Amino acid sequence: MFSWIKVAKQLSENGVLGMNDRNYSVIAKYNKRSLYTLVDDKVKTKKLANNININTPRMIGIIEHQYEVDNLLKIVEGYQTFVIKPAHGSGGKGVLVIKNYDGEKFYSAAGEVLTFKDVYQHVSNTLSGLFSLGGRYDVALIEETVNFSDVFKNFSYHGIPDVRVIVYKGYPAMVMMRLATKESDGKANLHQGGVGVGLDVKTGETLRAVLHNKPVTIHPDTGANLMDLKVPYWREHLLIGALAYDMTGLGYLGADIVSDKNRGPMMLEINARPGLAIQIANGKGLKTRLKEIDETYPTGLSAEERVDYVLNK
């Protein structure tokens, strides 16, 4: 028992933010429950973002009722590639990326060949709440796929890499990039075996990288040197995170951003309860960073001014 107390003390001294501390001292204090609906519903989030000119993947259609699933082929007519996701999903659950649809078969990002029956069942499962928060009835959102930047083509296995920006009181506090692997089934999800790359909040350059919480320097599938990764349009990434605060009023959030080859940085979603693995990817405690923002960062600035303050501090 005493060894666990010692470990907890060491983590606290290193500025590591624990789950309970995050829930009670940060989320409960700065995220009003009434605001959660703005980010727990991806359709609502997308509309809010578009209202303030934040780039998001374009919406192809929405399926809200079981009888509408029969219209799936009509909805995706003319699209060879698209994404189906639950409006109330989390952690990447239920996201189906179709890399190619030839009019008969669907080919997923993971390399699976799917029939209409397979995709129909996936949408039906989505509506039933199989992938949603709390298992409640859900809506299937169909979006255009991201044509991700060639800059990252050697850093991710089949899936689209994304940048997670932790935003505190409107300031970008800590950032990482999540890279898909064969193990993660082409999804940029650390819990499923993706690679987490801690990024310098001022430059977008690699600080360190982890796989299953252990340090790595090479991508396990592509062989790319993770230490060479640098995110272009860095200020634009941080600005999306800062604007997410203005858009939602959430004092602590995670903004997930991808880079499209043609449209630049785009916001995928916002999380009101972002996980804490970003600390492992960065090799730094988030608690120390939040305290610094509390004690030394100015208030009353615009989103652009907050981003510039972080970049120039």
C-alpha cells in the first residue's frame, strides 16, 4: 500500500494530472454540464463550427431512422470514398472509413471488402446506439473523407493522422499527434495501438513518441523516423483549438484536427473529457501547464491573441 502512496506522490510532484483530479478539479469546475451537448453531438458541433468559419469535413448526409437506411446508396451516389460515424460516438468507436465504393462493393480503410448488407448492418448498429455514449439511440453521420496531406504519408498506416490540442481557458496547453498503425486497424487511436507523438506547442515539432506507453522513434509499420515529424500550418491548428473554446464555452477541451491536402487544417470533433495519455506522449505533466496558465496568462484576449501569446511566450 505504501508503495502506491509513494508512486502517487511522485506523479503529483512531477505535475502529472490524474483522472480524479481532472474530473473534480478541472472538468467539474470549468465545463458546465449544459454545454456538453454542444460537443457530444457531432452534427451540432459541425454546424457551430461552420457558423464561425472553422473548416470541417463536408457533410454528405444524415440517417436518423431505420427506414432511411434503405436510402444509403442514394445518399452516397457519386462518392467513391466517404466516412460513416455515430453522431454521439467516442473514442473512434463505430467510425467506418470507406476508401473506395465501386457501385457494388465497399472497401474499408482496413482493407476489408464489404457488401451493402455489411454496411447496412453497420448503420443499423449505429442507430441502435451500439457505438454511442451510454448506448442511447443515435444518428449516422456521413461525411466526405479527408484527403490527408502528403506530408504525413509515411507517418501513418492507412488511416488519417490527427492532432489533439488540449485547450485550457482558451489557451492551447498541450498537443500531440496520433498516428494509425496496422494494429490500430487504420485508426489514430492510442488505446487501439496507435502511436502518440508529443509535439512542441510553439513549433509543431516532435518532442517524443510512444507506442503502448513506451518510447519509440520509428513507426512500427512504415519505418518512418518519428523524430522528423513536423506539422505544417501550425498556427492554424492552434487557432482551431482556441476558437473551439469561444464556440463552446468549455474551459477544458480536446480539439481533434486533421490536415487536408486541399483545404488545410480541419476540425474533426471536440471532446469535453479528453484523456490524459497526452502527458505520456509529451513526457510532461499537464497539471504544471494548467497551473502556469492559471497564474501567468492574461485574460480577455481574442482567440488569435491567445494563440500568438502561446507562440511568442
